[in-house]
Amino acid sequence: MSFTVAIVGRPNVGKSTLFNRMIGKKDAIVDDFSGVTRDRKYGMSYWNDRDFNVIDTGGFVTHSDDVFEKEIRSQVQIAIEEASLIIFLVDCTTGITDLDEDVARILRPSTKPVLLAVNKVDNGKRKLDAMEFYSLGFEHTYFIASISGSGTGELMDVVAGFVPEDDVTTDKEAGIPKFAIIGQPNVGKSSLVNALVGAPRNIVTNIAGTTRDTLNTHYKKYGKEFILVDTAGIRKKSKVHEDLEFYSVLRAINAIDHAHVCILLIDATKGIVSQDLNIFRLAVKKNKGVVILINKWDLIEKETNTARDYKAGLLEKLAPFTDLPVIFISALEKQRIAKAMDEAITVYERRSNRISTSELNEFLLEVIEKQPPPSIKGKYIKIKYITQLPTPYPSFVFFCNLPRYIKEPYRNFLENKLRARYEFTGVPMNIYFRQK
């Protein structure tokens, strides 16, 4: 899944409400992550058998109308470059504003699909008022009410119609691990890439990237072979922090979609920030392997337990998924970068681990007998059979008599038992309960 929908528009038109409507409310299809400082939201949606990413471009903190308008225009430009489809949201109750006109003027020349959604159209009078928005000149215009859901189904049908079927990996790339190096700007992504590929040209070849210019680099040396899905080259569209943040989010989401394992780079001198947490959780929801690299470790003053304490504090922030490899590196000094790549390859291999059904049942049924699920309202849950699903990542299904009564703590208990018995460090795991 690499199709990304960006919702753009001026403040207070209902972008966040539409975002929540698009990603839905069911846990199975929701990834709703909000940044702390700028309340930026991005997630995953499923509609008409199509998966796609959704990003809300709202949530600025501004002190000047001029700066505010500049920010909105900048994000629209970035959305045009990086998103697959753009939803331009306007407000029926205020009519067409100067800022709406400015955004429309930027979007009209775009070769990307642009859907004009007129929001807050929840009665006949407002529908008549909304007719003026046809003057903005967009072929795809829809009248919706995000808060009630009116018209959003039709809009989602159109969005899903633009989403292509999943990309098929070429034979040239089949069986080769793909690693996405993600993280904040200036954390050392470029330095790590340069340290890895800074070698004779005959061992580095470029593989054509996607339509949004994600560059893949094929590395083959010292018995290692993998593809780096490169997000290091974030172009600075301006000096405004929000621009760079938004751009990096779009590039990171695209890179995650194309990778098997995500290598999250963290600046040791600054620690993990909210954007890192958001991207990390998105990678986990997308069932990608994860390796954490603490870069610039050579700049940290160390005592006996510095690394141990740093790792403990980091994993506390990443909870509940803490079964992760954490490696302290210096990309500039090339310290432990070979170990980091070895670990990434190992995580890639763990991600495809298969456990036989007989072995699973022999181990887990004994565990469940010793500590069965707690009874609910006098009803006793009996788990009778376990098997691993044929997915590209670890997924297990437990067949039982009352699956709806099994709560999250017991699901976590079973996952921890699986992780303790089998090696799944760095690999997200899905556990399902079904009626037997």
C-alpha cells in the first residue's frame, strides 16, 4: 500500500472530522496517530477492498495571518508533489474565501487527482448555497457533511476508485530485503546511507523508484545484500519547520509502504520525539520489522550503565511493543553500522518465521491449560486449536468457543509466551481469536 490521500484546506473547514470519518472507528482499520506539538494526524483507511494512507494537513500554531496563509500554501505545494490524491476541503457556511481561491489556484495545474469536497452541506438550503463552489473549476466536486457522514460514502467510493491494485514486486527485487531508513531531519540518515554505500561503484546500482521519487539503492558487499529505500534526501522547500516536518512525514509513509524492515534513526543527543513515535507506531501497524539505531553515540558522555539506562528509557516510551533491537551507532565514525545491518537482515528473516501447527499446539495448549483465560459472567473460554496464518508477517489464530470474551491482557499474555519461546524480536505480531 503506497497510495496516500492528503486533505488540504484553510482552518476550521472540518479537515480533522473528515480524516476521522475516512479512517473509520473500528480497531481493525484505524491508525489514528496525533503529533503532540502540531496535532498532525495520519493513518490508514480501507474502503471497497482498497487500502490507502490518509494524512490531515491541519494543526498549525501561528501568530500572524500572513504566516498562517504562507504555511497553508506551502503544505498544498508539498501535497501536490508527494501525495497520490488531494482532497480540497471547503466550508459551505462561509462561502468562497480569498484563501480558498489561493489554494484552488495552486491546485488547478496539478496533474494529481484533486477532489473538491464542500463540507457542512447538511440541508437543502446549504446545498443551494454550495453551488457557488462549482465556480472554483474542479471537475470532481462533492457535497458532504463530515460530522454526520452525509455524502462521505460517495467521496470514499471515488477515492477508492483511484487506488491501484497492490504493486507486484519485480523478479529482480524478489527475495531481497528492503530497509527504509526513517527519522527526523538532521538525525543522520544521509550519513548512514553514505557510510554504507560509500564504496566502489560496481557494488552500488540504482533501481527505479516510485512516481514520487523514492530512490532505492541496491547494496551488495561483504556477503550482505539488501535494498535501501532512501528517505535521506529530504529537500528543504523553505526554512519553515512545519514544511520540513510535513514533507518528511509523507516521504516516511511512502518508504514504510515499500519496505520489509524500518530502521528508525534517533539522535542520541536529542532523544526520541513525538514524530518518531508516530512514525514508529505506523510502521508497527503496517506489520513492518523495526530496528532502532541510536546515532551520534560518540557525542554522549558515558558512565558504566549509560547505554542500559538510555535503552530502558527509550523502550518505556515505545511501549507496549518493546521487544526491539536497539543498537548504539555513529554513522559519521562508522561505528557498529555493520552490526546494525546484520540485525536488520536478522529481523527480516524473523518476520518470515514459520512454526508448524503441531509444535504450536503442543506448546501453547500446555501454557493455556496452566493459565486459562479468565471466565466472564460465569462463562468459561476453551481454546482448542492454534495455527499460524500464511501471511508475510507473524499472524496466529486461536480457535475457541467464546472469542468475543477474550480481553486484551490475555492476548498480550499469549503474545509474550510466543515471543519468549520463539525469536520474534523486532517483529510485530498479530493474534486473532475465532469461533470454533
